[in-house]
Amino acid sequence: MISPLDRKLLRDLGRMKGQVIAVSLVMACGLAMMIMTRSLILTLESTRDAYYEQFALADVFASLKRAPLSAAAELEKLPGVSVVEPRVAVDVTLDLPGLAEPATGHIISLPEDGGAPKLNRVFLRTGRMPEIDSRREVVVGEAFANENGLKPGDSLVAVINGHRETLQICGIGLSPEYVFEARAGETLPDHKRFSVIWMNYRALAVAYNLDGAFNDVVMDLAPGAAAEPVMEAMDRLLAPYGAGGAYTRKDQASAQRLGDELKVLHALSVVYPLVFLSVAAFMVNSVLSRIVRLQREQIAQMKALGYSSRQVGIHYLKFVVVIGFLGTVIGGFAGRLMGGGLVNLYTMFFRFPSLEFRMDYGALLLALMVSAGASAAGVITVVWQAVKLPPAEAMRPEPPADFKPSLFERIGLTHFFSPVFRMALRNIERRPWQAVFTSAGIALATGLMVLPGAMANSIDYLLTFQWNRQQRQDVAVFLVEPSSEKGLHDLEHLPGVTLAEPIRSVQTRLRYGHHHRKLAITGLPSGANLNRLLDENGDTIQMPEEGLIMSKKLAEVIGANVGDEVQVEVMEGRRPVLSIPIRGLVTDYAGVAAYMDIEALRRLMHEGDTVNGAYLTLDHSRWDDFMREVKDTPRAAIVMVKRDQLASFRDTTAKSIGLLRMLYFVLAVIVAFGVVYNSSRIALSERSRELATLRVVGFNMAEVRGVLLGELSLLVLTALPVGLALGKGLVLLIMSSFSTETVRMPIVVESSTYSIAVLVVLSAAAFSFTLVSRMLAKLDLVGVLKARD
């Protein structure tokens, strides 16, 4: 049976249903974001963990030049090692029909005995694994096969150690080692031009003179074993074989990229909902404050009839519970809908056997608790006011407000203003805190509108910065092995090459304090003009004669600054350990890197004019000639075409961020309208008696409307500049959460973004004012002016 207080609650909610819906929608926006992001986190983490476990992703990885299989047996004897699997891994050029540019295949050998891999097992989508005696059967990656229309039974031409070989596709598969499938050094997938390929050991090893040997190894650690001692022993054992340094799963390119994506989602699951819920708390406070003020007499009557202060307090808190419940239901439904749609975006980046959206029902319960907590925090003082209101005092009407001249009138700034405008100023001044809260809510709504535009601005800036100002080459070609000056000479004389700048890349482990990173130091010529190093202002950094230039993000991660010396362990050649000072920081937005003058790097390595590849510009009239020739160049292992990388960025990162931007824009519009409409309705409810009085004493409808809307307009205009400043802060906060070691976003806010934010809030205000004006025109003057007993 419904109690009298609950019946009163339902009647009150029915009378203010518009405001209840507005507040619930704003709250639902924040909760939808929280539920969506937490559900996506659950989906990705649970899918990742199950995939890694079921298909045995290795704990430790290492690459080397050439080691006998007996060295793998020595690795198995190391303390803490559970499973060791040696293999051959090489990059080859693929010649695809209808594709002018050469594609890249990363071929990994299967176990020599023909059995299934113990680690990094292959999930077969279709087809079968190669027969043990087959020399040309292969399994190719699913994303590559889908992009190029390949299926079991089709053939594939690959340049293997200088020889064109026709490979027969017997299966389409996936591996936990390549959830994020991209070429070495790339931070975006290019499924059209890159694939992981699995091939029998003997067929691959013989082709590269590695029969009875391996150049890549993965291992699993025993339960509870520490990785660092094992890797140190592993490096010592493999050092004579040209090892490039062992690294753990968290530093493996695919796992790191997926981990960084989860870091971004974790940040978004807190920051963005917090802003929405702050706005909702303001709105709930405004709504309930208005109810308590208008129901003073009812509070007194309830207490006179025997209801305790506790019962009265719970009654008003139920308003919060209803709003929170509605917000949670709407937010849960919207979060489920948005999450189910956005999970498909991740298939552009990450490949799993199955990726199905999983609703985090724990997040739904958390959302209800958070919404109730946010609402309660916004109204606790109001409820306390209702509880402590003595019945005798509550039976009396509120003391009349002090309508003395406003501050602006007293200092003589309103002589030329109309009486209507002066009334609006006085009403704002007599209730300053209400004005502050109203303006704060509108300012937060304005700030939310800045973020979607800033995301678009950042994408536009990144496209210009990354592919026009920084990367000015047409193609980057990397060689199978470091070469003498002849290697550069051969690249310079490929058809259509107009300019070539050499690259010398050296694998190192860089240490500073207790931080370390495994990465290649890239040597570039002084005055390089094709792949330029730029600072945060977009100005070119001159390469110093000695010392390192490194990514600003890398310096941040290891805690170093310009002038500090870092320890560099070279992982090839004589493997020297060097102390090199940092001479400058470069701004980049993909991965982390370190650079040196190419001559200085060669001196440190005690070598001649060694190169690993070159950046090239081409005569585009000879583009096809160049591509045909480079496909048949045995030295070329990887060919990266800038326009293909740009297209990949547009199809993946830009597209996903564009969808998020539209989602944020829609949510921000809902908040902007909800805040302004709620403020307008509260103003009308609180001032209906005064406005009706003005109509009775002779003011026309336009003048009465001007009193109400003039006050609200002043609050909106006051809130706009504050909101734009808050928007910039919100952009810094949210966009900084996108900053990881693999991918970052520049923080750019154009003036047009601020203009759009202002325009949307003003439009929401105009629409809200139109609705309130209609309500004002229908005001029952007699009913409103009846004296309160």
C-alpha cells in the first residue's frame, strides 16, 4: 500500500516531469559513458586474457642473428624457464596482383617436428596447417586474407631470400602474438599490405641458410619466476649469436598496443562521467532547493501531523533516488547500445577469434550507487534545511526579498537601462548563490561542447604535422641486413628516385635510473629534409654533432631531461655500453624514438658508411616503374609508402575518433539543453507570483517576458567565457588520457570550436526560452496570486 508521503512524491514528480526528465538525461549521459567504457574494458580484458591463456602467448621474446638449436636446449636449463620454442622469423616482400606497392609478409616457422607450436599457437579460422613434408604451404593472417580476397587454395608470390616463390595458402589463421597486426615500427595496422605467415621450419630455414639453427625464440616462465634474472641470463647466453635483447610480454608490440588502449578506456571511464555527474549534481540541487522553498508550509504541516524529521528527510531524498534510478536505467540502456556499437571499432585494430560485447552488470550497480551519491552530495544541505525547519517558522511565508537597488545601480551604471533590465539585475543580486550555481551548470555544459570540436581540430593538425611537415618522403625502404654504401647507392638508382636520405638504425637498450626501454637509435644525416625532427612549435630541430634527440614522451617515461646522460647498451656488433647526453626533445605522436647524427652513430659503432635503408622521394610519373623494381630487389625487406600509411590512419584512428567525437557532441548537446531548460523552469516556478503581479499592474507580456528571460540571458552570457575556459581545461584533461607510448594526440583548440560551443549553448537557451515563454503566457494569474495561508 502506498503511503501518503509516497503519493505526494508521485504527484510532485508528475508536476515537474519535464525537469525530472532533463536532470535524468544529463545524469544518464555520464552513466552511459561509464557503463559503456567499463563494459568495453571487461570485453577486451576478458577476451584478451582467455585468448592469451588458451593459445599460450609467450612470456619472453628475443631475436638474434643465428644460433644453433643446441642453444635453445641451454636456454631450457636456465632457472625459472618452463618452455622454450626456437623458430625462424623473416620479413619478405609479397607481390599481390592488382597492388602496385609491395606488401610485406612476416614469416614465422612452425615447429621442426611438424607438431603444433607449444607457444603462440595458431587459431585456424578456415583450412588446415601445412603438411609436414610441404615446402610451400602456408597459413596467412585473417585480416590480410579478408582485405585481399584470399582463401585456402589460392597462391601468393613472395620474394624469399632473393628468389620469387609461389606459396600455396592452406589455411587462414590468427595468433595471440599478433592481436595488433602491424609491421615493425608502425603504430597503425595496414591489413592490405601486411600479414603474418606461418610456414614449415625446414622450408624456411633452408631458404635462409638456417637449417639446424634459429634466429628468433620465445619462452614461457615457470609459475612465480621473475622475468628480469631470466632475461639477463638469456642475453648473456645469446650474446655471441647477435641477440637483440630479450623483452617481456608487456613490451611486445601487439600486447603493448592493446594495453595502451585499455589505459585510455580506464581513464575515460572516470574523467568524462565525473564531469557529467557534476553537472547533474548542480541540477538536482537547484530542483530540490526550489521544491523545499515552495513547500515550506507543507513541511510544517507534515511535522504537525506527526511525521518525524527523519521521515521528512527521507521523503525528499526519494526525489534523488527516483532521479538516480531513471538516470541509471536510461544510462544503462544507452551504455549497452553504445558499447555494442563501438566494440566493432576495435576489430579495425585488434584481431581475436571472437570479440563479443559483454555488459558489465557490476558497472550498472556501481552507476546506481554513483548517481545516488552524486545526487545526494548535491542536495544534502537542502534536505538538512527541510529537516531542521521548525513547524512554526515554516507556516509563515518566506521573508520578502530585499529589493534594494543593485550594485550596478548604486554606482550609477544603469541610468540608461530599462526598468525590466534593472529588475533582472536586482533578482540576480538578491539570490547570488542561486545565480552562481546556475551559471556554473551552464559553464560546465559549455565546456563539454568544446571537447568534440577539439578532437576534430587535433586530427586535422595531426594530419598536417605528421604527413606534411614531419614526414616529407614518399617511400621508406628498409634492408634485410645492414649494408655498406652500396646499399644506399642501389636505392638511389631505383627508377624514379629523385632524392635519398640514408638511415642507420641500431638496436639498443636505453637506461636512465631504474627505467629502461628497448628501442632502435636511428641515425639521420645532418640537415635531413625528408623525415624532419620537429619541436612542439613545429620548428625543425637541428641534429647535434654528438648526443641524442629523443621523443618528448620517451623522456617523460624514463624521467630524463635535456642535458641528462642516459646509458645505452648496444645490442649488436661489439655490444658497447655508452653514456650519451640528451641534446633535445622531438614532438611526435606515434611510438617513442631516439635519434643521432648518422656520422656520430657510425663513429660510436666503429663502422664505415653502413645503412639500414633510406627515405626516398619519387618522380610520380615513374611510380609504377619504381614499385615493380623494388618488388624484385632482394635487399629490400620492408617498403613503407606514406600515402598508404595516411590512408590507414584515416580508415582506423581518424574514423574511430570521429565516431567518438560525434558521440560526445550528442551527449554535450543533451547536457546543454538540459541545464538551460532546467534553469529556465526553476526561474519560472520561483518567480511566477512576481511575474503575475507585473501583468496585473499593467506590464505587457513582452515586458514580463523580458524580466524573466533577461535574468536568464545575463546568467548564460556570464557563463559562456567561464565555460570556454573550463572547456580548454577539460580538453587538456581528456586528451592527455589518450597519451600513451604507442599513440598520442596533439591538443589543439581552434577558434571555430569555441564559436560552435557558444552557438550550441545559445541555441539551447533560445529553444528553452521559447518553451518557458509559452508556459508564461498560459500562467493562471488568479491561482498564482492567491495568498498563502
